[in-house]
Amino acid sequence: MRKQIAAANWKMNLTYQQAEKLLDEILGADIVLKNHQLTIFSVPYPYLLMTRSEVEEEFNGNYKVAAQNCHHKKNGAYTGEVSAEMLHSLNINYCIIGHSERREYNAESNALLAEKVNICLDHFITPIFCCGEPLQAREAGVQNDYVAVQLRESLFHLPADKIRTIIIAYEPIWAIGTGKTATTEQAQEIHRHLRSVIAAHYGAAVADEIPVLYGGSVKANNAKELFSCPDVDGGLVGGAALVAADFIEIIKALKQ
Ligand code: 13P
């Protein structure tokens, strides 16, 4: 089975003390991750090392830590930025790339995201590459083309042996933080479409290996249904990942 992943995206939330408490509660829960299951905590930069040391105490190595962004250049005079090389030097192996909030507030283009994907892979960091359409595209019925362009322009320069190592998160912008979730039919349909776009370029074997997570108002009470879709391989979770009891339920909802 493809990897099934519950990824928390804390965004710009929680104090250090709140973050420690949340991690303690989640990691202290009675969850046994199977070999094909991962839980990833995407945390603010100042919490990366603390989170890494907390998850390292887990006897099961299937808890991972991700950054929420990195810069597209190797190093240099970019005040306030964090490089992939720095993340690698902290033994951080995952990074969210192209979240819709960064696309919107930081004007990150598909071309820039291609550079970020490259620099992550050069530093042994798995990108969690986000795509997803705004409401107008969904209402116009062009969501499939919209996400296909995002994949093509940011990922399809990669050779097959690289793209097969990444994680994709489909996050419809109209569902993020709105309490509005894609229906299971909508999620399955577009996840299958994303896989078919990858298959058309790289072949079905490569497309079948890549986990495609759903993000956008995943909650404890809808995760099981969403994750049961054949092409939904878990979730990238914002708000509900800030509440221990909710995120624990979401982890338990992964395909067994
Ligand atoms: P919500 O789960 O709060 O809708 O956020 C989704 C998201 O943006 C995860 O990256």
C-alpha cells in the first residue's frame, strides 16, 4: 500500500509551551502506527528542534517533522529566510512547498515553487507539494485543468526517480479554514485526476507510488470517510491538528 499520512500544518499558531503540550498529548496517546502509516508535524521554524527531539523519543519511527516553507536559493543575503541546507543540517526531512497561503500572501508562482522543489530534493528533503483551485475555478468547472497546470509547471521537470519520492497535497482553497469540506466524491474525483495527469507523463507505476493527501477542513468527524477514498492517502490538517483529541482521531482514521 502507498504511504498513508496524517500531516499537521500548525501554520502560525501556538506558543512554544502550547506546542510542547500538544505534542506530549498526541505522542502520549494510544496509537500504534503501522509500517505504511506516517504522522508528520509541520511546525514553525523555532519549534523544529524541539519537535524533532520529541518524536525521536517515539519507539516507532513513523513520526516525522516538516518545515512549512524554505527559500529557493542555497544561501546568501536573504534576511529572515531559511534555507533547505539549514533544514537538512537540523535533520529535518520534510517541507511543505506551495501552500495556498504562501502562493497568495507571498506571491509564490509555479515557477518559483519548481525551484523550491529542486532545492529541497538536493538536500534530501521530501517536498509536500500543495496544489488546489480557488472557488472561481471550481464554480467555472475548470478545477482539473487548474491543478494540472500547477503540477506541470512545478513538478514535471523532475525525472521519474525524483517525482516518485514526493508527497502531494490537494487543498481546494475554498475549503481551507472555512469548515466547508470537499465531498468524498469531489475529493476522489480530483485525486484520481491528479494521479492520471502524473500517469500520463511518468507512467502508472510512478503515479501509483505518490501519496496524495487531502487538505481543507479535515475534522475528526469527516476524516474516516475522506481517507476511505481509494486515491486519498490521508490529510494535511490545519485547525483540527491544533486540538490533540481531534488530531488523534484523524491519525486513527488513516487506512489500516
Ligand atoms: P484547515 O484544516 O484549517 O482547513 O487548513 C487546511 C490547510 O491549509 C492545511 O495545510
